[in-house]
Amino acid sequence: MTQYLRDIYEAVTSALKGMRITGKHVVRKPVTLQFPDERWVLPARFKGFIINDVNLCDGCLRCAKVCPVDCIYIETMGKGKDRFMHRYAVDYNKCIWCGLCTEECPTFACQHSLDYDHALYDRRRLVYEFVDPARPVPCHKERRQQMGYFVEQVAAAPPDPDRIAKAPRRADLPETAPGGAEGGGA
Amino acid sequence: MSETATGRGWGAQDVRRELHSELLEINMGPQHPATHGVLRLLVHTDGEIVQGVTAHIGYLHRCAEKIAEGCDWRQWMVYTDRFDYLAPINMNFGYAVAVERMLGVKVPERAEHIRVICAELQRIASHLIAIGTFGLDMGAWTPLLYCFREREEILNILERISGGRMLYNYFDIGGLRYDAYEGFERDVLDFVNIMEQKIPEYDTLLSYNKIFIERTADVGVIDVATCHAYGCTGPVLRGAGVPFDCRKDDPYSIYDRFEFDIPYGEGEQGTVGDCWDRYMVRMREMYESCRIIRQAVDALPGGPVKAEELKKLVKVPQGSLYTRTESSKGEIGYHIFADGGSKPFRTKVRSPSFSNLHVIEKVGPGMMLSDLVATIGSLDIVLGEIDR
Amino acid sequence: MQVMTDLFARIFGDGLSPVGLLVAGGLTMALIMALVMALCAIVFTWAERKVAGFIQSRYGPMRVGRWHGVLQPVADMVKILGKEDIVPQDADKPLFLLAPFVIFIGSLMAWAAIPFAPGFIAADLDLGLFYIFAVSSAATIGILMAGWASNNKWSLYGAARGAAQAVSYEIPLTLACIPVVMITGSLNMNDIVIAQQGGIWHWHFLHDPFLFVAFLLYFVASIAEVNRGPFDMPETESELVAGYHTEYTGMRFAFFFLAEYANLFLVSCVATAVFLGGWQPLFGPVFLPGLVFVIKAVLLVLLQMWLRWTLPRLRVDQLMHVCWKVMVPLALICVLGAGIWMLATGQTG
């Protein structure tokens, strides 16, 4: 009988204690953000969509090799000074945002952007093309200089948030050619 | 029939014989709110009483072990993230330790300390989810949201240090990918201070709530013999009253330098090894993790975070090694066979949830349907880790 | 209804016969009650989300409507109206289609005897309280129908639990009201409210200690009666997916929701009328009776929401334990105690 009464007492008091805690939270300011209107500050290391700055890229293929899911397609032509890259594409269908490519890149061309919100109607549009096939990018340093590309060596620098923030966003990138995904088995 | 079965003493057995009644076969999952992922439980019930449970797994199988044979040693770290997606750092830790032991690499001190801090933060995050979803299985929504609020703080710290919010890929073989950011220590200590204040709040709201105790005490009792038979580790084994923890009993990294206790189930509210004990072990482990983090932050040295002697392409000498570490769910073991090449010859992952889950077949029969949900919740399984 | 018939009599003068007046008044009241129910669902779905939100350190709906997502229920209604009405292939079709309306009607009928304000009562029945309990338990049939007809094992579990729970909790619910009936000497809702005239210390829940306990018992039993947490056995989203309405979609699902929130408000209205003085204000003369009544009932609803978002859920057998071994004996003690109190203080019913 004592146990019975104690059970009832405990049930009521513990419920009231719990209600005190939840009640306190009602008057506290909520911790959530109103997402599209309020956004949190992204850290400099944030792993957003991968971008490649073709001004810096020398087409060394290291990123494509290190990628565990083979989501980077690079196509080049020629040899030595006449080596041109006519395709650099990242297939975000496959990308797992592991960041191995950005670590591997010797020129800091391949970087994570701070871009994370994309909603698309067609998954084929998730293959981003960074090089216009009509205007192949020279891979060799001297040729790039001749053609007026940006060649400043980025000496072992950490990812620069400013540059990443100013990186081309989805809207600025060239549209993927129709059937891009099918042709994408680099 | 067990004690909880309402049929006891009512002649239910006789009635059933006369009625020629059948057991109800019911699929709990793969799409069911209480199965924590894509687990399918085939449950045979007699009214509210469960008569048999079979766990069907494999819905999240991604061939991670086979993929390892095509990846180089560093690449596979990415896949270890995806085993237990609620505690990826702990999964990374095990793999990193395993490969480093095979290589005989000495990890720099600073990296070791940051590793421990991150791993313990991750353990708290994982336990927060375990506690929150366990509460949710009991019908208490609010603790879940409070737990997520605190977990968010952890994720913010880990995001700042690694760039990822869920899958970090932060550990590298021989160290860490990046050094800690400026102000990391302060962030961590701020969080620990908050966390230690929040735990009593959870206790009042959930742990010592009478309804919660009634729902969890004496329910789903897993004793030591069953744990040994099924290979249960982690909070399940500790809940059964065995203070076994790889961090203490088979120390890896620098865990032997820290002072912490191993909480274990004592049957405070009911039998030793019931759901409440398992739950409470997690709650107390969060305190202990906070203690470890404080010590690690105090002792955090400067210096490099990557072993200098390691090349970009790691080649592990021929041989095999089983390495176990303590993840938030239990003992995560990596059995690695190397043939001297740049890729693993074969990897085998011993995942804690896999062993912990199958206890349900032993303890399930005889309990009520609601208790089955409670027991699964208290095992804290993650299907990514079970199926791999 | 007196108010309505008077109103019609004033508008039409002698144009309507007494029977016509009665019919017109009755229909108007029914319409008002249906609107009240719909309004309940709209206001309380929003309120529930906001309460849950603020309890859980978040905002709840914020987008639709300018201020705190006030138009969220409207958006939900529009969405839910556009949903496909799916009937499972092997469902018992007539029962499946009928079940939501049975639940809804059980709830709607009970509203007839709620005295919102002096004279503003659809049916001033002599057996008002009895009628409310009798009619509102019809919802149990709807739950059983829905669960059985869905041809889904989870639904069946939900229905069995729901029926057992509703039938059991009727008893403490009704027993808790009996002391009030003893004091008032009437089952008429109007009489019960009028008996509590003259300030808060005349309200029944402060009449004597037994009645206070009876009020608490009524409150707890009413939460169980409307199947809400911590007694939400029939729905138990973590065990039974969604209980008896697992298979329902679109408008039919909306009817279950409508009935749930309408029931929630109904039991609170009954509690207000029986224990909390109905339309009587805290002190002083009667002032805006309808508003006072609604405010009291809404506060009770908010209290129920607060409880729901705080507590874990009971298990089925514990639910029955609480009902039969705790609440029923306590309610019986209350009845006995209230009777002795009346004899001791020389009151007669």
C-alpha cells in the first residue's frame, strides 16, 4: 500500500517537475534559425560544392585520381606545352564531399565553395562543366602566361575564404550540354 | 510467458488451445518509425505479447568492405565515415589506429589530443541521439529536441574544425587532415560547461520521470551471459553490469593518460541490465566524456598534426591485424589484411550494433509490443554500421 | 437555443410557427456548433504546433501568414483537400469510408449540451451531462471501424487499444463528475453552471478537497478519453505507425484530426462547465459570459498540450493499471468523501 501511494506521488511530482522544465523553455528564446531569411556563418573550411578555378588548374589529374568515387572528369589533348584541357567536370551526383581532391590539388584550383543550397529539377544538371569545350584551357604554365591566364603561384596557402566566397556560383557556370551525364564517363 | 505477460494465471494458454488461434505475423519495418533506419523485424505476436522476433538486415548494405579492396589506404577513410553516420569520428578513429599500428607510425601528440577531444565530442553527440530517440520511442518528444539542440553545438565545433556537419573525414592516417582552428579550445570548453549543466535537466525531464521508469525498468533485461553469447559490447554490456571499455581495458591512442570512470548498470530502478540501466550508462558516459575532454584540452600541446615520415600514398607492410576501439555503440574492430601494396587486401569490420541488435531474438519473446520498441531503442543501433 | 429562437422570433415576428422557429433555431445552432468544431481544429492545430515549438526551443510554423504562421492551418487544409483519397485494395470499403464521419458525428452531437453562455445552449437537456458522456463514447465505434476496415495490422492494434482505452476511461471520467451532480442535484448543464455563481470560491473544484481530487481525476481521464499523450495508445506513432488512421489520406484523415481537436476542446468545455464555473467570471457579476467560458476551456486545452509535450507515453497494461487500480478507486473515494462532506456540512442536494 505504501508503495502504491508512493508510486502515485512520484508520478505526479515527476510530471510536475518535467512540466516546470518544459514550461521554462516556453519563455526562453528559441534556438532555431529561420533558414532562408537567417543563415548561419559558414566556417572557412566548410565543404560546399567543389569548384575548380580553371585559371589556376594545370590539368594534373591528381584530383581525379584521388577521388574515391570518380566524380571528377578531366579530358585533355596534346602534350607538353600544347596540352590543353577541354573538359573539367564535377559530377555532384557522385560527389561525397570528402575533400580529398582539394587537399591533393597542388595549385589550389580545386576547392570547396561555400555554396550548399541547390535544388534542381534534373539530376543531369548536377554535372558541372568548368571548361567551355570551344575554348580549351592551356595546361602548361608558359602557355597560360602567353594566353593571359592567371598564373600567380599560390604558395602553400590555406584555402582563402574570400576567394571561395567569390567563386562562380551555379548560375554563373555554363549550362551542361544535353546528355551531359551520359557522356560523362571520363 | 514472462512476468509482464498479462495472460499469466488467467488460463490464457487453455483458451488459446481451444480457440485454435494463430500468431499474428507482422512486419515491423523496413519503414517503421521505431526501427531506427531500415531494419526489418519480423514479429510474431499473440495480441500484445511478442512470441518471436527475427531481425532481417541488409537493406543498407553498400559493400564497404569490398570497396576497400579497390581504394587505397587513405581513400577508404571516407567510407568508414559512413558506417555509423551518427559517430563517424569514432569510426575513423578505429581505422586510423588500425592502419597506424600496422605501419608502426607514431602520431604527433597534438594530433592525438585533438583526436581524443573530437572522438569524445562525437561520443556525446551520438549518445545524445541515442537518449533522444530512446525518449521518442517512449513517446517523449521534447527531450529529443533538447538533445538535438546540444548536439548542434557539437556539430558546429566539428564543422569548424573539419568542414563537414555529418561526415567529417577528418582523421588521416598518421594524424589529422587539418590543425585545429583558432579558438577551438575555448569552443570546446564552453560546450562542456553547457553540457554538464544540461545533463541534470535531462535527468529531471526524462531519466527520473515515473512514467519513463515504469516503461524501462525491468524491461528487456539482457544479462551478462547473453551479452557474452551474442558478443554485445558498449553500453549494452556495461548496462548488464560489466565495466568493460576498450578505452580502459585495451587502451589505444592516449586514453591511458586520462582519468575517467566506466559507468555500469547497477539495477537502480529494477533488474541489472534492463533498458533503464543501458540508458543511464549512456547518460553517465557523457559526464565521463566531458571529464576526458577537459583533461585533453588542458594538456593540448603544440606541434604538427601529421606524422612527417608518411608519404601521400601509404603502403602498409604485409600482415594482418585486428584492432579494436571503443565507439559510442561498443567495440568497433577493424581486421585488416595487407599484402604490402597500396590497397588493403581484405578488410573486415566488426561492428558493435550488429552484435547488439541480434540479442533482440533472445530477449524479445515474451515481452509486450511496446517493450520491444523500448528494447530496440535502448540497444541504440545504427543500420549503416550493421549492414555496412 | 433560447437565444436563437428568440432571435428568429424577433426577425420574422409572427411569420414563423413555433415549430418553424424550433427548426430554424436548431439548424442554426447545429451550424454554429459545426463551425465551432472546424474552428477548433484550425486554431488548435496551429496552437499545438506553436506550443510544441516553444517548449522545444523552436518557433513552430512561421511562414504562412504574416505573424507566426497564423495561416498555416489554412494552407494545410488546402493541401489536404488536394490529396488523393486512397482506399486500400482489400479494405472493407463501406466501413472504411464511413468511419471518419462516425467519429466526427459522435463528437459533434456532444456539443449540443455545452452551455457556452446563459441561454446559448443548443439543447438544454435535463440529462445534459449524461447525454454528453453517452454520445461522445460513440467515437469508440468509429475507431474500431477505422481500425478493422483498414485491413492493416497496425490499424487493428490501434483500434483494439483505442477501444479498450476509451471504454475503460469512461468510468473514472463519469465517476469524477458524480460528486458535482450530487451537490447540484441536477444533470442539467445550465443548472450545474448556475450552481457555481458568485466567484471562484463557489466553483466546484474548490468546493471541498474531494472535489478538487475529482477535478484532477477528470482532467487526467479526459486526456486519456481523447487519446492524447501521455495516453495516446491508439496512435503511438513510435509503435503502431499511426494507429487506426494509418491508411487514411486526404479529407478523411482531416476528419480524424478535426474530431481529435474537437474532442480535446469538448472535454475541456465539460470540465469548465462542471468544475470551473462555466461562464462565471473569477469574481464580480457575469461579464461577457461566452468569452469567459472559451478562455477557461482554451487554458485547459493548453495545459493538456503542455502535458503531452512533456511526458513519455504509458504502456498498454500500465494504462489499464492506472485506470482500474488508481483512478477508479480514487474516484469512488471522492464520491464517498463528497457525500460525507455534504452530510457533515449540512448541505443537501
